[in-house]
Amino acid sequence: MSSSMQCYCGKPLAFESCCEALISGRQGAESPEALMRSRFSAYVIQNYDYILATYALAQRIELSLNELRQSSATTKWLRLVVQKTVQNNTSGKVEFSAYYQLDGQVYLMHETSDFIFDNKQWYYTTGLIHKDSGHYTQQRNDMCLCGSGKKFKKCCA
């Protein structure tokens, strides 16, 4: 039995056999959802090289590692919930909710992300942020969003 922790993306697999294989480059994402999940995990572990590399070329040339670092430096990513995935051979969409903490406050980012399949790989292009994104009120006695199994007030609060 492995003592590995569950993957940050929320799948019931060890990080080493889930997103880490994609982030390390040992394997490619087989779907837009797999890429979305690995990007979330990369944000959690602050692997901005991977995040930048998984943007489509048109978006990648507009970004820098420094910009990615600065925009996420004080963000603590708590939980990813994938609601819906649609794909064909050349493109895909993933609707998800990502919960995060910034300056002691919890927020929800509800987005539908667009992906393209190019040169035998999936890439993130853009995302549409839904109107319900923003400040999220977690009740103190609710189970914590991070998946620890503890109450929020005893964990990430």
C-alpha cells in the first residue's frame, strides 16, 4: 500500500500516478479534462513552467513565467470540481469550479475552458468566467474544501 497523497485534482488516485505523470512530462494528457486537472495540480504545486507550456501558442506568446508567478503567488488552491466535459478530435471544453483562498478569503472560479488538439497534444486556449464566480462563503462547520475530511474551521480557515 502506498502512502502517497490523493491527487490535488480531486481524482481518487495518488498524485504520482495521476497529474504528476503529466506535469513531469512522462505522459501527455489524453483529454482536455486530463489537461485541465493537471493544470490545476500544477497551480497547487506552483509549477508555472508546466502551466505556461500547456497554453496554446497564440496565448503562450502573450504570457511570461514571471506574470504567471505574480498572478498566483499568494493564492492557495483548495479544490477542483469538474462539472462537464465535451470534446471531439480537435477541440474540447471543460466546465469546472475551482475554489481558492486569497488573503484569508475563499473564492470560487467557475469557468468553461476551451482546448485545442495540436501537434498530438492538448492545449488550453481561453476560458469564459461564469457570473457566479467571486467571493465564496464557506460555513465554519462545513467540511473543508481542500478535501482533508476536517471541518473548515479546523483546517483552511
